[in-house]
Amino acid sequence: MTKLPFFKMSGSGNDFIIIDNRAQIVDETRLTQLITGACRRGMAVGADGLILIEPSDKVDFKWRFFNKDGSIAEMCGNGARCTARFAFLNQIADNKMAFETVAGIVSATVNDDLVKIKMTDPFDFKPDYTISLENETLAVSSINTGVPHVVIPVDDIETVDVVTLGRKIRYHQEFAPAGTNVNFIALQENGLAAIRTYERGVEEETLACGTGTVASALILAHTFQKRSPVKIMTRSGSCLNIYFEIIDGVFKNTCLEGDARVIYQGELWDEAWQ
């Protein structure tokens, strides 16, 4: 019976299974089965995604990030923060590190359970346009912060039907064939912004989404002239800080800071995911 050592980690409520695969301990022929099986809540560990740490000939290491449905994601901000702390705790890298993702090189600084990552530069910024949705026209903005995101300002964050509306937009022809993540953002009386996110690949609302929080902060900066850093409250109750510069009208040097907590570590048995 194969037993895979792993960490279960949470970044502001986004949770992940992280495995050190530098010695290729994961069977590639059964990888999709491992991901979907291990991420099932109630039947196995349960998680929003699974991360494999692997060797890099460029920087400290590289990752492969998988959504819970087995699909590959180019980037995940909360996953990146958890990965950085995992690498530091397991002596894979120092507290200042860089690692490869599909979206590009991500750098990170670990300070206990607070982790700050420098994101790849956002692109495909498209503010203030409309899409047709059944019998209504919806005002949206979109930007790619490593993965594609739509951002929709709302008056009341509590009354949004995140799953129903998010799923319609996620599969909208405007964003085909890859689809998009969907964020709803509301300014609060205390000066914070609150966010709720429908995540592509998870196919439901999650407690937090790092790249979505970054996307929303940048849209707030554009629409409401919010200055860096922007502080956003996730559904889990944890706050994320987003830092950025605007150089010649373009967003640069974007960073995401927040908690990355170890929930537990253990060994994953075959019977948990087969």
C-alpha cells in the first residue's frame, strides 16, 4: 500500500493538499484519480486543490497546481502563499524564494504564517463593459491576474446568488473556451471591501480566492480610485492585502499578502482516493 506524505494547508479559507514530489513519489498514470479522490470532502482529505512541488533548473522549485476537478490552473494566489510556507517549513527554500508556475515566476517572503507573494504582471485588463445574460445586461470588468477573472461591483454582498450567477458568467460565450472566475465585490462602511468568488475548476463558491482578490483590488483602484494597499475581507473572515503600482496607466509590481496556515500533516493512503 502506497502512503503519500502531505500537508493540509489553508490560505484565508482556500484549502490545499500539498505534496513534495521532487523524488517523483506520485504515480503519474493515476494522477487525476489521486487529485479528484483526495479532494473529495467527507470521503478523503477534502480540498479546493492539490499542489505538487517539483525540481526547477531556474529557481528554488516549481509547482503543478490542480483544481479539485483535476484541471490545471495557471496560478492561484492563496495556493502560492501556502506553497511558499510549505517550502520554507520543509527546508526546500529559504524564507525568501522564487518558484515556477504556468503563469510565470512567483517570488515570496515568509514571515511565520504571514506570506507575501509578488504576482506575475496582470494583463487583458478590460474595464467597464457589458455582457448579455438571458433577459438582462450586466456591467462587468475583467482582468487576468494569472488566471482570468470577471469582477462585478454590487451594493449588497450578502444577497448575491454567487453560484447561480457565477456559473452563468463562468460559461458565458464572451469568455469561451477557457471560461472565467467570477468575483462580486462591495465597499463597506468601515472602508474595507468584501468579496465573494465563484471559482472555475472548483465550480462553486470558495471561502477565498487570491487571484480574484487581486483582480478585484485592481478594479477598485480603477473604478473608485482606491490606493495601494487595498484591504479586502474574504468570505472566511480573513483579510488579504493587495499592493500595486500604476505606471503609465498599467498595473505593475502587484503583491498579495495574507495568512498561510498549516492545518495538519499526515500520510494519504490509497484507499482514501481510489
